[in-house]
Amino acid sequence: MTEARPSEYYAEEKKMLAGENYFGNDPNLSQLRKEARHKVKALAETRDDPERFSESIRNLLGTVVDDQVIIESPVYFDYGKNTHVGKCFYMNAMCTILDCARVDIGDYVLFGPNVQVYTAEHPIDPATRLEGLESARPIKIGNNVWVGGNATILAGVTIGDGVTIAAGSVVTKDVPDNVVVAGVPARIVKHL
């Protein structure tokens, strides 16, 4: 039986999801990250059993549209439950999703190996950073997107439909539909 907790226990999580400054070392948030690590472990352990593997994915993520989702191990999620995926999502090995804010991934999206999705942000001011505060902004990835290996998508970014993100790119700004972006920072190199 789950122990009843006062509403204050969830205060930092509510701030985090609302895009406000929050304390990342909060006991509730620490417990939720621990639970996510256990779910990621279960995911790796069930990879060769399709029925249990699909169940493990559904247990980890906030929303899963179909059973055609594949997540290769090893992977890392801060929370898992704040990540929502569409149809036929494929995530190669070594990917990281810091889902302190909501991450929406559309249908038919492919992640190469070592893709990094970071909703988390830390203060630029060193004194504020020492206080232990952080914040997060959501990320949205459209349909039919290919994110090449070692690409990084930063907090607050929206990626349109039909986009290709070249390997090694760092996406710092919104990306419109049907383009190829590449570089650090990522820039449009081709319209499709």
C-alpha cells in the first residue's frame, strides 16, 4: 500500500512540470528518478520477450500509442513518465532523455545511437546555480523525423514534421517542417 503524502511532498514536481524553478534534489523527485531506473532495467531484461518488452515500455513511458515501439538498451530517462511517443518510434542504444518537462515524440520517429534530449536547464548565474535551482522546458518532435546519432536537442525546442537532423548536430532553436538541419548550432542546410 502506498503511503499517503501531504501535498507539499509533490510541490517541486508540480513546479518542474509547470516550467518554474525547482529543487532537483527534492526527495519526491529523487524517488521518481529511482523508479525510472528500475523501469529502464526491466526494459533491458525483457528485450527478447516481445509481450513483456511492450509492457515494460508502457510501464516506463507516459504514453505509448502502439506496440511497434522499440527502445534499445542501454538508455537513460530521468522520469520516463514525462515522455510520450507516437506510432512506430525507434530509439537506438545509448540515448538519453532528461524528461523533467514533457517530451512529445510523434509517429514514425527514428533516433540514432546516443541521441540526447534535454528538457532540463540550469541557471547561467553561478550564485543562483549554487542554490540548487533548475528549470525545464518541454520538447516536441513532429512526425516522420530522423534524428541522427550523437545529435542533441535542447530545452524548449519544437521540431516540425518530415525533418532530418544530421548526426552530431545540436538543435537550439525550433525547426520548421520538411528540412534537413546540421551543425553546432544546427542550421537548415536543405529544404525537402
